Amino acid sequence: MAETEDCVGQEPHPVDDDFFKEPMKKRRRSDRDQRFRAFPSVEQSTLKEYEKLESRTRRVLSNTYQKLIQSVFLDDSIPNGVKYLINRLLALIEKPSLDPIYIGFFGSTGAGKSSLINAIIQQAMFLPVSGESICTSCIVQVSSGCCEQYEAKIHLLSNQEWKQELKNLTKLLHRPEQLGREEEDAWDRDDAVEEAIWKLQMVYGNGVERKSYEELLRAKPKGKIPTSRVITLKAEEAGELSLKLDPYIRTQRRGWDEGSAETQIWPLIKLVEVTLPKSELIPEGIVLVDIPGTGDFNSKRDEMWRKTIDKCSVIWLISDIERVSGGRAHEDLLNESIKACQRGFCRDMALVVTKTDKLHLPEYLRERKVGSQAIQSQREAVLERNEMIKLQRNKVLKEKLKRKLPTDSRVLEDSELVYTVSAQEYWQQALLTEEETEIPKLREYIRRRLLDKKRRMVTKYVTEAFGLFLLTDSFSCTDNLQNEHLHVSGLRRFVEEKIQLLEKAIDQCFAHIVQPLQEGVQNARSSYRQILGVCLVRSRGNQGFHQTLKAVCLKNGIYASRTLGRIDLNEAITQPIYEQIDPVFGGIFRSGKPSDGSALMPHIDAFKRSLQEKMTEIGIRNGWKYDSYKKSFLIQEISAILGGLEGHILRKKRRIYESLSTSVQNDLKPCYEEAAQITGKKACERMKDVLRRGLDQQVDEGMFERAQERMQHQFHQLKNGITEKVKGSVTTMLTLASSQGDGLYKELADVKSECKEMEKLHRSLREVAENALLRRGMQDFLLRMSPSKSGPPKTWI
């Protein structure tokens, strides 16, 4: 399945006069070479060939652009066809070389996310690690670049964003009067209260929890906050940057001393970006993202948490070996990861089991039920247990994914859905070899993914550039224009008919969601009270839950707690609907070719092929030569136009998927606001009553049916957006194909040498691909022939 980052085809730029613009500067050769340090020599050779192809193509495009600009610069009137060509050339020149691949490390507290990243980047204590306690306090992105130093950028909440959080925190800390002794004790133990006090004391000092919102606005923070709201750290060595960075991203435990000035602004930090110089292990273009497991009480940080998950094309669910067999937290994170596959850009996910060196041998031998061969060492036991974990969790994970995703999803085709890693053993190698820790396997996955993406990106880039030069040739070759006159009136009618058929096909595709939606709505109506009851019950009754519930209401049904986990009433209430629609929803946005017409992209591909076939047919009937420049350009440009639609569709997918829970949240907002205002005796029970009554009323008034209508409306808007884009772009393209008498064309600058160079580059694509395949085969053969690496057991029991 194609990745969203790989959708390099773009809609052509509209014709306008604002195109006299300098293209971006080329990357220096020395900088380009540094990007390959993370790859073995075989893969380096392949990457250099693709990089050379791309670089030469950009140079040819830039030269052509400059010549065309010079040829029309003094003209009073520039033909529309020339404007179109110049704008398209500029768009290709400025297209990014490669959009980053975000790999999300998603796991609960103490799972070992930071330790794993440290091992992958070969820096033992770079990100803070601290056993079972919460350590990384915010989203941290780690990437490599061509910079000379280690660098970190710490992004803080804006002044307005912090004011909004202050307002919510002070509402939580407003202690009701006339509380009984038991209620006072419960209030003091409340998770939301403790966290609010903690944050305010970190920023303003002890005693501030008793101040009002207005008083806190006038208070001066203990730490220095730059007006830019960005703190930049630089260092020559990794250890030096790590020491500087540690206070900003390490969560300070409650009850500790106040600490340094850096720790005192921790609650204001929303994102940290770390750049490594010229890494030999992580290639440029890869971003490793340490994602906290629950989100955040602050709206902006929580929004960034969700968007960060959704922009990851790969999610690694990180779980401690001792927690992997179940538990609420693990299941919640797994469900959130699967949702990312549904609503976001994620195309691949895996379970990464950490700390797999942990094993109590006597206990393991007593409970061991498989294998007739005697276990003689701790190492043998660890390896056997790890293989068992892989088999068991791979089966469980695949079964769960099958229930949620289409059967032809890429992630279901992966042979390896589970990795068993040990960051500690990677450094010590007391029990396991480096290969057996599986850290090198994760690095290889990262490299192959980037290499594959680069291959597909350059192939599409060179092909699209070649199509533009076909148009350039058609402008320059007057004989072709005279002898290959294109009668487009019939083609226009054909396109209009095909667009109508495309609209009907999309309607039929989207119709597959209607019945599951209806069934889900019925399920939600019958189960919402039970679901709400479960969400509102805690093991200690109302003790320690009063202000937590208030926090949920203040945030319109969502509260991300560092100790209780993530509470989302809106998602919980709509879960019965999602359970019904998930497989169908995923099927609509897959790229396979199901026979039932339920997938969207195959309909667009069929539309593209029908246009290309029709142009070939018209060309033959009207005496076009088989290799007609104009015909080839039009066929190629159709691919570019419609190829850009996939990115547009995937960006809209998230809004459609979330429309159900967003609709419910909007309908319940008055209930949340009313409940949030309740104070005094038995406030918790009164808040629950308001939520129950409000939910009953909204359901009676058709809340779930409105959510269904809003999702269907989002699908309808997507259909209209697709057809409007197709109509506008194809109309522009057909205008170029109309007769020369309408003043579209003029004699251009001589770009024959560039055309020949571009033709050679296009032919080189196949040669580069064949070379890469040959190198890969040789490398695999040598690996199979080499002796296996296994370290002698160093620890015997």
C-alpha cells in the first residue's frame, strides 16, 4: 500500500501571473554524501544513484526554468500554456527531496521508550531514563541532519495557551466550602488536584495553589521564559547536550526539591526537537518520536499528542516484557495505535517488547511447558522465551488487527509484527549478542523503509519531470503542432461523462458505510448508559475522583492523567459505532482492488486509465504519430493530477473518522459545562447525575443519529472535493491540448539539450532499479553464506 508521504504527484498550479520566482538553492554535494553514512556500502551505492538521478533532474529543470523566464520576461502578454509550464516547472523544482518518515515510539510509563531510542542512536544515556517512574515529560523528536553540532529546540506553550491552562488549573483547585471530613480527605487525594498543585508549584513556587487566576497572572514564574517561546541548546558532544537537555524533559517527582531553573518551566514545554549531526546509524529523513502514553490536560499539548500519533507512518507499540500479556494500559495503547491506522497516515505498526533480558530462571524452568531439549543457561532460556513471546503475541496482534482493518492491509502482510529487544543487553552483552538484542534489526527496518521510499519518490519525480519536457517539445516543434491538431471537443464530452460515472462510483463506494453506521447507532443507543456507568466508577467510589471528574468536564469529556490514564467519554460512548464501521471504513481508504467496489482509490485509478486510453484512441484516429509529444504529455499529466488526489483524500480521512466523537462532544458540551460548575457537598454525585440526565436527553433527541448524518455529510464533502479537483485540473490540461490558433503557444527558448538530457535520465530509471535489485540479491546471498553470529553464553546457572 502506498504511503501518504510517497504521494508525490501534485495538482498542477493554476495559471496566473505570479511565477517570476527564484527556485530554491541546490544542496551541496558534500552535504548529500553525509546523508548516506547510516547505510551499508551496498545500500549507499543504490542511494547515491537515486540521489544523482534526482540532482541531475533538478538541475535540468532549473536550467529550463531560467531559459523560459528569460524568453518571456519582457513580453506584455504571456500565453497561458507557457504560464502553465513555468508554474509546473517551479513546483517540481521546489518539491521537497523527501518528506520525513515519522516513527512513533508509543508506550506507557516505564516501558523503555527512551532507552530504546538511546540504543538505536548509539547514545546510552542521551534521553533521560528512570526505571518505573515517568521520565520523559513531553513529546521528543530525534532526527539527524547535516549540522556540525548536537542541537535541541524546546518549544514552549504560547502566553495565551498558558493562560488558558492557568484558568483550568485554578478551577480545579477551587476548594468548595462546607465539605465534610471524608470529602476533604477525598479532595486532597484527587489525582487531578495533585497534578494541578504540582504544575503550579513547579512554575511559581510553594503556596501558589491557594492563589486566584488573576493573582497568578500577576505572579512571576521562577524560571526564565524567553519571549520567542523557543529555547535552543547546542553542544559539541552528545553527553554535553544530554546534560543541558535533561532538566527540561525529565519529569520531576512530586516531593523533590525545587531543582534548577530549567526544571521550573517544565509544565510549559510542549515539544522538544533534537537533531544529531551526521549520524552513522540513523539516516537523515527519519524522525524517531518518543510519545507519552496518555496525552495531556493542556488542550494544545493534547492536540499535538494526537496529531503526532496521526502523522507517524510507522508506530511501534512499546511494552515491557512483564506487561505485554495484558492489562488495561496495554490494551488502551494498542487500540489507540490501531485508530492511527484508521484515521492517520500510519501504514505499519509492530509490537516491540522491551527488557527481554529479564527472566528468573528457576521460576521459568518450573513453569516451562514446551520443548524437550534441556535448558542449560540463562541465555538459552531468554532466547526460548523470546521466541514463544513472538509466536504468541504475533497471533494475538494479527487477530485483533484483522477485526479492525481490511484483510489486505499492509500491516497484516508483514511476517514480523513482534520484536523482542533488550537495550540493556545491547550495551552489556552479558547474555545476548548484539544481533540477538534485535536493535540492529530495528535499524535495518528503518534503513529499508527510507531506501524504498526514496526509490519510489525519485521514480515518480523523474517521470513527472519527463512529462513536462514532452510539453516543452510540443511547444517548440511547430510541425507537430500543425500535423497533430487535437480535436478536444469529443474528449471534453467524454471527460464529463466519465466524471459523472466517477461520482456514481464514489457514491456506491461510500454507501458501504451506511448499514454498519446504522447498526452501530443502534448498538450505541442500547449500551450508552452502561458505558457511561463504567467510565464514572472508580475502585474507591468517589474518593479521589471528585476533581478528576471536574477536569473531564472542563475539557469537554476528555482528561489525560499521568496516573489514571486517558479518560475520553466521547470516544467511549461512540465506541459501539466504531466497532461496527472500522473494517468497512478502513476498506474504503485502502489501495487494493476488491471486487465489490468498496475501495475509493481503484475507482480513481479506473477513471485515470479510461482517460489515457481515450487519448490514445483519439490520437490514432486523428493521425497522431505513436510517440506524439502532446499525447504522451497529456497521458503523463493525467497521472500527475490524479496521483495528487491520494494525499488530499488521506488528509481528509482523519476529519471524517473523528466526526462521530466530535459530533457527540459538541452535543454534550452544555452538559459538560453545567457539570463543571457544580461545587459543594456531594458535588461528585451531582456531576454524575447531570451527565446521566444530559446524555439521556441528547440520546432521546437523536444524538447518535446526528453523528451518523455528520459522518455521511463528511463523506459527501469528500466526494465533491474530489470531483471539483478533477474537473478543474483536467479542464486546464485540455485547454493546453486545444488548437494553436487561440494564442496559447509561442516560440520558446531553445531547450533541446535539456530535453535530450531529461530523456536520458528517464531511461536511466530502469537501469538504476536493476542495479539496486542486483546488489540486493548479492548482499542476501553473502549473508546466507556467512557463518551465523552467536555469542558464547557468559552467564551459567
